[in-house]
Amino acid sequence: MMNKSYKTLLAALRAVSEKVNTFEEALAYIKRNFGDYSGYFDPNLPEIEKELRDGLGKASKIYRCVSFDAGEDWVKGLIVNGTGIYWSYNPDRAWCHWGDKPVKVFLEARLPSNGVNWLKSVEMNLHHKYAAEEEVRLHQNAKVYVRSGRVEENGVDTITSINEIISSGASGTDD
């Protein structure tokens, strides 16, 4: 069960998330309003702010892993279903979503700054439980320029150039 302060934080973030369009705006908002929430790293501490700026604040690429069944047309699957909204700015943190199917596809995309839920991304990077994911949370139906996919199947890696703008889809939630 969430504590009262976390419910308050979620409600406040939902109310303003569409109005916050940059990393800097999100960080300033959270520092000003939510620096002392239980379960979070304090963004007002210089070392925490530096870590945020050096990671999420400088991200230009995002990464995600999705899994598919053998023989499934995974590019078509992405186009039809969307890429998903949960990404990472660290390729080593792009853990697979969409189940545990045998074909793993590691996507690389450009950071769609106008499609990022910056408040939720900063909040997730400050949360003790989720900070290790180094998450970039996209808005639903954000346009994502997917550059490539590295396919892992039966111990063999294959790089596929995609170079398509694909919707993040409506999977997941913005909170």
C-alpha cells in the first residue's frame, strides 16, 4: 500500500506532467515540491543532482528490450502494437518486457524529447526501488525514431536497421 505522501506525489505529477516539457523543468519542479519524500533520493543533494544530470539529463539515445516468439515478424509487431513506454537511457539496463519469449530484440532509438514524460522519468530515477533501471518514461503514443534492433536468437546476434518512426503505443500507464 502506498503511503499518503506517495499518493500525493503521483496526483501532483499527473496534474502537471503535460505542462513540463524538459528535463530541467521536471528537475526544478521536483526539487521545489518533493525533495523530502520517504523512499526517494533527495534531488537537492548535490551528488544526487549531479548523477541525474550526468545520466538522464544528458541522454540522447534510449534503449528497450522486447521479446517475441520464434518466427514472429517483430518489426511488424512493433509497428502494430507500439514500442512501449518504458525505456532506459543505459543500454545495459534495457531489460526485456512483453514476457519471456525466446527471441530478444534490443532496440535503440533517439530520445524523443517532446514525447518524454519528464516528471515521471525524474521521479523514477529518484525512487530507491527503481533508480537502478535508469528509466526514461515516454508518454503514451509518443513518436519514437527507432534506429535499430539487435536480435538475440539461439545464441546468435543479428543487427537489423529499422530507421522508422513508431508510436510508443498505449501500453502501460503514465503513472
